[in-house]
Amino acid sequence: MAASKHVAVLAFPFTSHAATLLSLIRRISEAAPDVSFFFFSTAQSNDSVFSKSEEHGKIRPYSVSNGLPEGYVFKGNFYEAAKYFVKALPGNFKSAIDKIVEETGKGFDCLVTDAFYWFGADLAEELQVPWLPLWIAGPRSLFLHLETDKIRQYIKSYGSKEKTLDLFPEFSAIRACDLQPEITSEDMDDPVTVMLHKMGLELPRATAIVGDSYEELDTTIVNMLRSRIQKYLPVGPLFLTSQPPSFVDPHGCLEWLNKHQTASVVYIGFGTALKPPPHELVALAEAMEEMGLPYLWSLKGEPEQELPRTFVERTRQKGKIVPWTPQRQVLGHPSVGVHVTHGGWKSVMESILGGVPLICRPFFADNQLNSRTVEAVWGIGLTVEGGVFTKEGTLKALNSILFDEEGKKMRKKIEIHKELVHKTVEPNSSSTENFNTLVKIIREH
């Protein structure tokens, strides 16, 4: 059957944003066979998230300019590249969309974007179509972005970032210093700060905001959001509700985990974008060696050069260091007892799914807020002392979770969350109902 509707999808091509948006679009495509999706992102991002078989299907990738200067050499700092890309917005997307409309002779019927793209409000109005932005993080961080101006004024009034956000219900455990700098800063020379500020102002104009979360995790916050926007549709966690990719475990992580006792292994993984600085990697390694615990460490690069001399050899009988792990399956393995992480939203969700308490060392974006929420609101983990790895602080956190009474309480609490998150894939769950509402908006406009 020929597709009757065209949907423009605008991705943010950094960290896990594009892959998360594509997983949502794949799921919508299965539920709406009469819809074609035009997925706009940078060529490099599209190459990394699309399989060859998809290039001629109902979800087709199209390239937009990355905004980088001619001759630019990537130095490993994705944040720098992101700033160049943000400066190219929204012109790079508009020109790509105009080109497709000209080629197909048909306009678009709906606009799905990363929530970062504040200009989606005006673009959707111009196209006279619904705007459906996807927020790939948690409902708490979304709420705080909507209230940026109020938060900045509050911090000015008190003059301290240690002050808790008592002006909002359910935020009395969150301090101003737990928020990402782009919320608390008024540096209007920084393109990312400006982008996120505009986003907070424009998102209430969306037809619906789609969330990579589930309602039962933070019901009060979900209700607070719904009092400020037209519709909030948590349809996640998307890695659980979407079709899973082909399972691969090239380094034999699960086979190695099979040889260990229940809740005995320390799993260390910091996502794809960043890792701790060299002195913190050394402190973490020294703590692991002193504890003598079995560990599985996902670490890109050269472990022999980044970790203490002969550490890899000395701990070979206890640990396994690999450049990549199937993290969701690893965290679901009964032998994993704690997850040492940066506190990214997807990693937190995967820890909850596996019922594994967390030790967080936050880096950027929502990491600090997530880490604080994990510790002070949900009680399912800790932020490492001082927010950075020291040998003593890491030993303290590991002992607390793996051997102390406090760790037993965390495990009980996260087990309750684990039961709730597993229910999100059931036919009558809130995530399923919200997803059905989303598909209806797309198909019936």
C-alpha cells in the first residue's frame, strides 16, 4: 500500500539522541504502515544509526549540514562539534526539508523532532502540522527546563547554589548545584545554553511532548508537567518497548558473568561520550584492586596505558576489561551487584530494569540531577563522595552498597522499581496507552 502520509523527523546528532529517536520512529512505523518517515540528521550520525537495509524502506535517512568549518579536525570533544552544529540551526534543516518537498512534490503531514529543537514550534505552524518533540531524558529535567527563568531568579534571590529548590513540590531534595549549568547560567554567548533556554520557552507550544520514561517512576512530576503543557506522553523506556537490536556479545561478557556468584560483580561503564580523567581512572582502579572484587569494566582506549602500571595483569584473575558490553543484558545478569556509572538517563533506566543499585560519578547535562535523584529521592544508589573518584570515596561507596545495611535497603527499593518498569510493555500499561495516543495523532491529522 502506498504511503499516504509523510513525516519529517529531525534528529540531534550527538551522544544517544539520534539512536533513541530512531528507535521511537521504528516502533511508530510498525504501528502505522501507511506513513513514510524522512529522517534528517548529519551524514556521520545517519551512518552510525541506520543499517544498510533501512536506506530504501519507510524510514529513510537524509543528510543536513554539520555546521563545521572547512578543514575542521575533530579533537575528541563532541561538545565543541555540537556548538558548531547548533549555530547552523535551523537553516540546515529548513533547506533539507525544502529540497525533499521539491523532489517529492508533497508536503509533510507531521513534524517529529528532538526536544532540543525549539524552532519546531514555528516550523510546524508554518507547515500547519502537529509538532511532536521527543525528550530522551527524565521528567524531572524536562520540568526544570520549562522553569529556567524562575530558577535563575530564585538562585539570584538566595545567592547560593547549595539552596534546595523548595519553590517546587517534590524538589526539596534537589539543590541548585544539582542542575546542569545551562539552566543556572545566563551566558547568552554559549549556543547550547541559548538553545536549551529557547527550548524551555517553546516546548509548551508542542501538540504533545513524548518522553523516554514511564509514568509510574515519578507520577507527581508527570502531573506537574501536564499542568504546564498540552500533552506529555511517556512511552518508554524505549529500549524496552521498542524492537531490540540483534543481540551481540563479541567479548564474551555474559559467559564470564556466568562464572560468578549472585550480586558479586562490580560493573563499570560510563556511556559512549566521555570517561573520567586519568587521575580518577587510576583512583578507581586502585579501589577495585584493594577491594579484591570481581569486576567487568567497559573501557575504550588502551587500558594498559590509562590504568596503573601492571594493574590489568595483576587483576586478570578477578576482572575483565573490554571496549564494549551489551549493557542492558549485563545489568540483567544476576551476578552483577552494583553499576558504577556516569548517571545518564538510559543507564539509570537499564539499572532499574536489572534491579542493580548505582554508584554515580556525573559528568555533564542531566547526569548530576539524575545522580542526586537516584540517591536522595529514590534511594537506589549513591553519588561518589565529592562527585569525583578518589580511592577512599570509591571504597566507601562500594562497601556501602555491597556489604552494609544501607545497600540492602537500596536493593529492596530498586526491586520495587524493577517490577514497575517490567509492566510498561504490557498491553494496558500507561506507556502502551500513551504510545497509542501518539500514533493516533500522527495518523489522524
